[in-house]
Amino acid sequence: MRSHFLLSRPTWHVRLAKSLRQTPVNVIVRHLTMKSHPRFQTALFLATLVTSIHRTPAAAPPSPPGPGEAALTEYFKAETAKLTGSCLAEIRTLDDWHKHHETYRRQLFEMLSLSPLPERTELRPVVTGQVERDSFIVEKLHFQSLPGLYVTANLYRPKSIPRPAPAILYVSGHGPVIRNGISYGNKVAYQHHGAWFARNGYVCLVLDTLQLGEISPAGRRSHPRWTCNHGMRWRGMACG
């Protein structure tokens, strides 16, 4: 094959570049710019590239960790081992689980800044549009996770659902998508994930999380509890 030939046999480009490796770049440029043949133009590019690569200093090796970093690493290893060893240590039977699961549930909500839980209110979902693709449909919608707190989202679902399908609540990471000064939210940056789930039989709700993503929450000042340490990150999910 010709591609194999080009790789296995040194060409005049390679030979010329090697011979010019120690030649100053300004001399190469002054000599070759006087030539009009395409081969000289190619040689100019290769010689300049090889020279610049040859003169690039090697990256410095990473410095060894200091005593403080090593001690911190060992501390986290020990703490992780203790947590792993004690996780669900008191659970041996189904009766043990029934005895402790309310405590676990309360601790989980506290860690998520959802204790106490907000009052359940009507979600008032509104579908504002629909996009149809090969095997799935995307519904553009918004709902109110709290009265007056609008959450924008896209619902990905298969075109045909013969039976109840598993559902996924997808909370996106950062991913700003802005066109003509309009923010489409971080949900758009992760649309390929929602499409994959829908093609494989899932219903997937991809939502914009207030301030975690890139949608500016209108009316935010009327709710003083919307701060990062009071569950703001989860307000877009307060619908279950």
C-alpha cells in the first residue's frame, strides 16, 4: 500500500528536515522564501516544525509530595477504611433494616440539606413544545418545584412504550449553552445522554438546576433560603 511505503521509506522531506535541524530558523526562511516550487514550501514548513520541536524544553518532572501531603493522604486512607468497615455493620437481617431505615433516611435528607422537607405543592407542569427524532421524542417543559419557582427541563421518551418504562431524573453538571445572548441551560449540553436513554427504553427528565447550571433563577430574592448550604442545589429536584 502507498501509505505503508510513505511511512517505511524516508522521503526527501524527512531527509531535508533532519539536515536542517541545527540550522537557525531565520536562515531557513530567508533561503526558502526565494523559491517558488511547492517542494520548497513544504520543506519550509517541515524544517520550521522540526526545529521548534527540537528546541522545546522538556517538562520538569513532578516534585515529590511533601510530608504534609503524605500525612494527609494516609489520614484519608485510614478514615476511608474505617467508614468502609463500619458501613451497615449493624445490618444482618431484614428486621435489622426495618429497625434502622428511618434513621438512615433522616440522615440522608440532612446531608442533602432537605431536612425538614419542604411542603409538597402542585408542580403545574407545562409542555411548551416537542421535538421528534428517529426513535424518541423530546418534550420541552417547565414545572414549579415550589410556588413561583420555575424549573426548565427536557423530557426524553421512546416513541413507542408498550409497558411502563424505567425513569431517570438527570441532574446535569456545568455546561453553558448560550446563543445570541439566550441561555439554553446546562440541560442542552447533556442532551446526548437523554437521547441515549430514550433510545434504550428509558424515560429521562434532564433538568436545569438553579445556579448549579447556567439558568438565572428569576425571583430568587423572594426566597431567602436559596443558598448553597440550605439546599439550593436540590430545589430543582424538590418534586418527588
